Amino acid sequence: MLIFLGPPGAGKGTQARTVSEELGIPHISTGDILREASRKGTSLGKAARARMDVGELVPDDVMCGIVEERLNEPDVRDGAILDGFPRTLSQAQFLDRLLEQSGREPALLVNLHLEPQLVIKRLTGRRVCPKCGEIYNSFWHPPREEGVCDKDGARLFQRGDDNEEAIRKRLVAYERETMPLIDYYRHKNAVQDVDGEGDPAAITKRLLDFLKKRA
Ligand code: AMP
């Protein structure tokens, strides 16, 4: 099980999508699961949306329930990339227990590092395709036609939480709740550090090299 961790905008989603295709294992993004629930208007979606829009974390018990259910599906038997989970120590402990109980290998944390001053620029320029999930950036990876997905022509959207105020709160949540996980997994000798700055394709290549060596 691979965990992709990093501050908002470090490229977790972008890298997780490509690496999941390369390795042939599912990409599980808890943010995507919550956004989908919100689009469908379920009670989970509505409750989560209120927190997400202001950059706050959704409660641990809700998140652990979602992930437990997803990890019980058969496609996850040979591993998966977790993008956005765990985000707190208690989520990490829950995941460890779950993996152990189901006889699976312990998780490896891929720690994508990005300087905080780059975060805001990256996130305010981010645009996402609602159809295929491709992630664009008006500064680094613009679509050929503004606002339109290169792959399927769908109109790109900006996430509700990609505004400066929510981004600042997400950064605080990351530093306070999520960064301690790096030490937690470092003690288990289960961290792979990766520099998240620069060309996404070069980062993917570096990442795959590390992962293949580790396998
Ligand atoms: P992301 O797409 O990973 O940036 O997540 C977007 C938002 O979804 C976060 O800012 C949180 O509000 C919520 N969220 C996603 N995953 C989690 C999680 N593991 N724990 C708590 N909240 C989460």
C-alpha cells in the first residue's frame, strides 16, 4: 500500500494518477470520493462539503469508514495508492491496524515535498476536468484551449477550496495534523522523500525509479 503525502498542491493527485496507471494498481483519492458524494448530494457529501469549502478536515471516523469500505473491494487486493489518506495520526493508526488484520504489507509513505510559497501559486492556477479527472495548471500545464480539457473537451472547473483563504487553512491543517505522520512512518523506516518541485514527468520518473528499487 502506498500513501502519497504532501502539502496541498504538492502534486499528490497528479502523481498518483500516473503512477497508478504505470503500476496497474488503483488510485484512491479520499478528496475525490468526498467531492463525488457532494455532487450526488448525499448526506455525507453535504456534511463533508461544508468542511471542505473552508479548508477544514472531515472527522476521522467518517474518513476511516470510507477507506475501510473501499479497501475491502477486490481490486485493492494487490495494493493501491492512497491519495489524501491518512491525514491524521489516528487515521494512520487505523490504517496500520486494517492492513495488519487483513494480512497485508505495511504501508510505504511517499513524502512529496513542496515549499509553502509555491503552494498558493499552484493551487490558484489549478483546473480539473470533471469527466476524466485530468489536472491542469494555468501556469505550468495549461490546456490547449483555455477552460477546455484536451482529452475529452469537457469544461474545466476550479475546486471550491482552491481560493486563498481556504488554502491557508488547508496549509495550517497540513502542518498541524498531517506533518506528524512523516515522523510516525519514519520511525517505521517506511518513508520515501521526493522533491515535488519541477516538471511533473521528471518527478514521476524519479518516483517510479524509487518504487521499483524498493519493490
Ligand atoms: P484533497 O482532494 O486531498 O485535497 O482533499 C480535499 C478536502 O477533503 C480536504 O481539505 C479535507 O477537507 C477533505 N479530506 C480529504 N481527505 C481527508 C482525510 N483523510 N481526512 C480528513 N479530511 C479529508
